Amino acid sequence: MVSITSASFAVDNLPVNPDTQHIFKDYQEGRIATIKEVTALLHAHYTKVALEDN
């Protein structure tokens, strides 16, 4: 079994999203333990945004 213990999130030339930056900061500082948790939080955020736009 392979597990991810560290990751870097970066995409060139995209501005920082202040609505999600705390998720990445919390992961970096250890308050979020896994990539799975990061993914779930981002999915929840962007699902909410998409539903609000409709």
C-alpha cells in the first residue's frame, strides 16, 4: 500500500483563492493530517460555490 505523507499544491499564474487558502495552510501546519481530508474540504467548498452559482 502506498500513502502520501507530504504534498505540494502549486499551479503557475493562478491567484491565491482567499476562500480556500486556509485549507492549504492548515495542511502545511499539521492541523489537517491527510490529502484525503484536504480533498474533501476542497470538494465541499467548490460544491457549495457551484450550487450557489446555479
